[in-house]
Amino acid sequence: MSSDTPNTDPSSLEKADAKLQKQKRLLSFLFPNDPPIIPTEDERQEFPLRKSNFIKRIFFWWLNPLLKVGYQRTVTPSDLYTLDDSMQIEKNYERFMNYLSPVLLKRQDEHIAKKCAARNETLENSSVPRDNDLTDFLLPKLDLLSAAFKTFRYEYTKSLLQMVFGFAGTSISPLLLKKLTDFVEMKSLNLISSSGKGVGYAFGTTLFIIFNSVTVNHAMFNTTVSATKLTGVFTKVLLSKSFSLDELGHHRFTEGKINSMMATDLNRIRCNFSSQYGYQCFIS
């Protein structure tokens, strides 16, 4: 059978029809009867966060087109956005290595210099090959953490400031609410004739609640995105390193150990990195 023959398998056709079938929901009558078609690869939209206006970015309205499709029918991978440069692993990996490589080379030279000093030698006239001196080398954990923070310092710092402002607003809101309660009590006793301050307290309390919700949600969003990016970078680093291991490296790091690091350890790093803003704000 020719490879150009279209796929007429009944099961695949049923799956395609199911994806395009309109979902029955509470507000389905407000949408057209025909659900949106599945876009082709060329029709997919780029991640719209950076291209959206200020209001859409504040209230996450840039997600509305995707949510609208998902409300009418099942979302497919073709409906999802393509990644821009700031979201691609290759770009973030390059930035990460630009920060890590100089530090790694410096630490390796320091490690070899200590061994050469013990042999009364220098780096220039060392009698031991460089690779042999680096067999027991370990990069300090703080250097790896520093490179990761420098790579995503903008997103991480922004989310930290957003959470600080959110916590500050949460602390101030009860003060305004107490003022509003006192004003209502005084008003009920006819001790105050004007309602101007009460209206101001009410508006102020409402604005602070909105401000707190926006800042906290943006902080959670930014840290989650940064943690996902970091996990992707670490996964690429781990895979690149595993492909270049020698026999000793394969003996020390078996496939099972590498898979465990990718599945368990990286997930812990992602969860911890995405929740650090709360710890930092609590400490500060």
C-alpha cells in the first residue's frame, strides 16, 4: 500500500471526531454550534505573554483564546502555543552555561593547583594529566545555585518583589477594614453625618484585596515558570553529561541512577524552586 494513502482507520476517525465534538456545558449556548477547528502547525500562535498589553498581562487575559477553545471542545497539542526565545530550553541552557563554565574552569584550576602544590609542582609543569587530577573533583553546590539564580534572576527577583508587596498589602488590609468597621459603628450611632470617609475606606479595602490577589498570583506564576525552565535546563545538562561519560562514569552513574535523578531529584528541585518566594518573604 502506498504511503500517501490517507489514514481511514475507524478508530482514528472516531478520535478525530471526538476532539472536534462540541462539549455540553452551562454556557455552551453562547458559542457557535461548530467548535473551532484544530490549527495546523503553521497556524499555531506564539506564546502571547510578552506581546500582550498591560491589562491582559495583569489579569492573565492573554489565556482567554485558549480557554475559549477548551470550553467548546477538547484541547489538543496543536492548540497549545509555540515557545518564544525566552521559553526555549536551548536559549536558557546557553545562558546557564555562560555563567557556569567560567566558574567551573576556575574551580577545576584551583583543585589542580592544590594537588600540584602537594607535589611541589605548578600548573605549568604538572607531571599528572589534567583529567587524572580531576577524577575526584566536585563542583560546590553554591556555584551551581549561583549560576541557576543568575540565569533566571529577573524572573525570580520580580516574583520575590511581587510577593513582598502582596504580603505588605495583606498586612495593611486589616487596618483599613478595622477603620471601616469603626466608621460603620459610628455611623449607626449617628455620631458622623458624612459618609465620605466610609466610602474611601470601602474602596481602599477593595483595592487592597485586588492588589494582593494580583501580586500573589503573578509571583506564583513567575516562580512556577522559572522552576519549569530550570528543570528543563538541568535535564539537558544531565543528558549532555550522560552521553559523554567514560567507562568509569558509567560505572558510577548507571542508567537507573540517571533516570532517578531526572525523575525524582529534578522534580524536587522544581517544587522547591517554585516555592522559595514564600520562604524568602517569610524570612524577610
